[in-house]
Amino acid sequence: MIWHDLWSIEIPPAEKLLRTVLVYIGLALLLRLGGKRDLAQLNSFDLVVMLLLSSVVQNAVIGSDSSLTGGLLGAAVLVALNAVMVRLVNRHPRLVRLFEGRSTTLIRDGRMIPQALHRLGLRRADVVAACRRQGADDINQIADATLSPGGALVVTLDEGHQGATIADLRREHELLLTRIRAEIADLEHRLAPPPA
């Protein structure tokens, strides 16, 4: 009896599939409407909402079925649907914009863009903290800070505050060596005995 209850799906598999697909699409749209903020910077309120979402939609996915087979079928449908959606969306730029949105510039030339922060529901202090994690000690050092559709903050420092590259170090090394060689040659010339 226990084995039968464990493996016997209590609702038709087609209904299980439809429920899972509809909940997936519904959540994708709700998260899109919620904006990039949920992905970029979870505060405690956002975290509570994200944790409760799974509980809220659980019954919509499983219905009256609590069998292992039904759970595995729902999980398989979610994984397969996600794989298909990711590949489909990534192949079509319009779908990327529809499901993920566009990048939003938050800082330009060392100045915050208040309208962008307000539209995304971000606090200035959170953006400053995220910029510090990206290597900017101060907002004035930032040429551009953009929140990508996936929620990552991309910070570009102005030229005066960017770190040195290996090419910069090699150039500096060569200049220093040239200067040292010139000084050595000058010393050798001054210390050389006069011609007899």
C-alpha cells in the first residue's frame, strides 16, 4: 500500500504539466514586474517575499497530489521548461528585453541619477555600498555604474582611478630601465680616465 501511494499520481499528468508551466510563467512575469531590484539587492523585505513565494505557489503546482512521482514530474517539467526558456530567450533580443529588461544607468560622471534609483526602488546607501564592493572608494571616481538586466552592478571607474594594467607596469618598467641605463652611461663617461 505504501509503495502504491508513493508512486501513484493523484491528478492526471497533463494537469500536473499544465499547472507547473503556468506557475513558472506566472512567477517569471511577476518577478519581471518586480524589477531588477529583487535580483540585485535583496533587503530583508525582499528576502521574505522570495522565501514565501515557494510556499504560496506550492499547492498551485502540486494540486491535490503529494506522490513522489507527481513531485518528480513537476520538478522535471520545471527544469526542462527553464532550460528551454533560457535558450529561447537568449536567441532573441526582443525576448531578452521582454523577460529581463534593459540595463539602467545609476551613476554617470560621478553623479547619481535619482530618477533611476527611484524607479528601481533602490536606496542611495545600497548603491554606494555596492559600488565600494566594485572598487570605487567614492562616487566621484565612477565614470559609469549600470545595473544589468540580471541584477549585476557594473562599475567603470574614471581613468584617473582605474588600476594599473600589466601593460602599464611594463611601460613604466621600461622607462625606468632606460633612465637607469642613461645614468650609468653618464657616470661611466664622467668617471672614465681622460685619454692620454
